[in-house]
Amino acid sequence: MPRPLLALLAAILVAFGVSYFSDRIDPYYLDVMTGVGINIILAVSLNLVNGYTGQFSLGHAGFMSVGAYLSAAITLLLGPRLLGGAGGSALQQGLLFLGALIVGGLGAALAGLAVGIPSLRLKGDYLALVTLGFGEIIRVIFQNVEALGGALGLNGIPNYTTVFWVYSFAALTVYTVVCLVRSTYGRGFIATHDDEIASEAVGLNTTRYKIVAFVVGAFFAGVAGGLYGHFKLTITPTGFDFTKSIEIVVMVILGGMGNTIGVILAAILLTILPEVLRSVEQYRMIMYALLLIVLMLVRPKGLFNFDYLGIAARLRRKFRPARE
Amino acid sequence: MLEVSELCVSYGAIAALRGISLKVEHGSIVTLIGGNGAGKTTTLRTISGLLRPKSGKVTFLGENITRLPAHKIVARGIGHVPEGRMIFSNLTVAENLAMGAYLRTDKAAIARNREYVFGIFPRLKERLRQTAGTLSGGEQQMLAIGRALMGEPKFLMLDEPSLGIAPRLISTIFEKIVEINRDRKIAVLLVEQNANLALEISGYAYVLETGQLSMDGASADLRKNPQLKAAYLGG
């Protein structure tokens, strides 16, 4: 079996193990862990678009909300009908939740396609503005559709999200992005980022690459939205405004554009940091902002942007001397 | 092999090319010289489908390719080495070369092409695992040419291969261009500001001035032309 697939299965097993013993873990830590996992999915998937492919999207929270609403609607409306009043067995609930997450992801991917096809011909700031506009339009729509709860949002979403689900999907996101970018096909993402004209000159269809990155990124954002909804149990349109998009963009920039390991570390740090700074609540946002400014001045290419593979290779050489 | 007729291209309201016609025969080296902003790069980019012309026609091997998208034009056998060594700086040398063969599927033929590229530019073989962004200017130019060769082109367009390269390396690069043309029977359209060098290796030349052709003829004749001497060859 190929090593990445093995790593994926191992990660899912570990997630299952942690989930199995979740009764013995402090619920507060469990909550933080869940938040970290969801942010990893969001940041790693956005990194495919913003980092590897070099398209600046500010609409990730918009795609997240599509997935959140769609999957919540499924479990809320279809759940009682399919599983009966008692709520069904754990397996039935799991299957329903998996289905809801995937449908949420596909809905977000469809939205990604609809936004991507007309707008990915734009570059840089223009694309950022269009995606920002998309995110706001989605939010306003959710706010005004009474069937989806309007400004109050959706309440009473079943509590399905566990560490197992979050980290399985986080592992799947990392697996997909890493395999995609490492493949011969996927080098096209990096090539598109490095030089669009040269990419077209060797025969790459750069528009198609951008759309694929956008759609895959949107899919995982939608899944993350579904996990978020079934974790918070309440979703409101304001939870997915553009500050949420910015938060995810910051994780990508801090981690280092196009560096998956760095982005994962940044997602962990930026989720835990607000929790640690909770004791100095009133100064929290100021310190957070200052920290970001300093980091950008000191390490503009990202706090965690190291050559991880190079470091690993050097360590291996050090501990396993040559046999000549 | 390639025929461009009455090509007009504009950027918004500004006309960059005003009716250009030129021809490249099988196996020949043709050069397009001219000052800054004359429309040399625009001509190449329009031929390779990166820009859309307003009017005019590009014919390659008897087929009208004027409005084909860039990747389809590459598939027809036109290689383009863009100006300013546009390599993929975050990919390794090996990966850059692999991207050059992006549209091809025959692995054995790709491997043969790779060996040929290493034959011309041994330096690339030494730097195979190195990230392309860390190469020197001359090495990046070699990589850009090597990458275009990986597409097995029948016709190669080079945009200012001498730009920003150590003088010592310029002559090497030009020797290699002649070698590629001779060994592989690849026709070459060379855009250069360094008119002396370009006229030296080419058989036929066109002179472009603010979007129009002002002169054309055998390169050997043009080198002796007093007008051209004064304008481009330094007296």
C-alpha cells in the first residue's frame, strides 16, 4: 500500500481511538481539539487555492456556510423521518451524518464552480474582491430566507460531530491536497502559481487548474461547515461573515503559502492562541493583531515555512551514517 | 512552415501590431529584431495563442491556428520560450522539464528527449534536484529552452534569450540554438535586441518598428545595410 494512504488510514484509526475514550477527556479540551481540527480542514483546503495555485480567494467562509446549512438541513429535516423518533442507532446516525457532510461538501463545490468559472479569469485583487462579494451575498441570502431561520439561523442541530469525524476529514483533506500537489497532474497548480504565461506556453490549461483548485477547496470548506454546524448545534449567518474568511487566510499566510505542514501548525496555533489569551480578554484582539504584525515583519514568508522534507532528510542522514 | 499574414493586435485602444506578415521556412532560423516596444514579444505571444489578434491570420503547416487556445497550439508542435526566463521557480529542474512534456504521453520518447536536453545542457543534469528559482540566470535560460524542447516542437520561438545573462554565457546559448536547429531540424523564430548576434546565426531577418515591418531580407545582406547599422548594430 502506498505510504500516504497508510498514513491516512493510521490517522483515521487514531482519531477513532481518541474518540472512543473521549468520555475521559476534559470536555473543554475536547472542544478546543474539535475547533483545531475544523480549522485545519479550512486552512489546508484554502492553501490549495491561495498557496499552491496562487489565487487569492476571500470567499472560504461563504463556501463553509453553504456546507453548514445544507448538511444541517439534511439532518434536521431528513433525520427524524429516516431514523424515527428515537433517533436511530449510532451506525444509522453516523451514516446519515456522513451523507449530510458529503452533500454539504458537494453543494459548496457546486457553488465554487458557479463562482469560479466566471471569476477565475480575473487576477489578484480583482479575484479577491469577487470572492469577498460572493461570501457576503451568500450571507445575506441566508439571512433573508425564512425557511433557513433568517437572521436567527438554524437551531437544534443534532450533536453528531466527534473528534473521530473531524480528524478523519482533516486527514482526508491533507491526504487529498498533498497527493494532488505531488502528482504529475498536480504540479500544474504550482506551475500556474509560479508563472501563468509560461504555464500556458508549455500547454497547461491554467483556467481549468484554477477551477479544479477552487472546487476542491470549496468542497472541503463545505465539509468543514457541516462539521462546524453539528459541533456548535446552532448556525447563524453572521458566523460566516468575511472576518471568518480573513481568519482562514491569516492561517495560510502565517503557515507559509503552499506549505501544508506549516499551515497545519498555524491553524493549531491560531485556534489555541485566543483560548490561552482568554484571561486577558479585553486586550486579546490587540495582542493577536500585534502578534500578526510582528510575525509578518520578522518572517514574511510565514512563521512555519521551513523546508520540512529537507530537515527530515538531514536528520535521517545524521542518525544513519553512510555505510561506505 | 509558419505563415503570418496581416496580423493586427491591440491592447485596448493602443495598437501594438499593425498588419505584420512574415514567413518561416522548414529548418530555417529567422530573426525578428527591433527596439523596445516595437511589438516583438506581442508577435510571439499572438502566434502561440497567449494573445488574441484583432485581425489577420496565422497558418502553421497548412492549418489555420489563429484562434486556437494556447494548449492546442503547443500540441500542434509550436514551442515558446517566453521572455525573462519564465521558469517555474518553486519546482525542481526535473519537474520543470517534466512540465514541458505535459501534453505528451509516450514515456520512452519523453525519456529520449530528456537525454537530448542533458546532452545540450549538461549543467541541467547536475542541477536536477535543485529548485529552479535557485539557478543562475544563464542556467534558468537553459532550463527554459530545455523545457520547450521537452514538448518535441517542430518549430521553436525564443524571446530574447540573451536578456540579463552573463556575456560569457550568451555565446554558449546562441551556439546551442544553432545546434538544436541543425540536429533536430527544428525551425527557429528568434526575437532579439542583440541584433549583431541574431543576424549572425539566422538566415533571414525581419526588422520591426512600432508595430510595422520596416525592412526584411537575408541576414547577411541586412548586416551590411547602412541604415540598419546606424540604428541597431552600433555604427
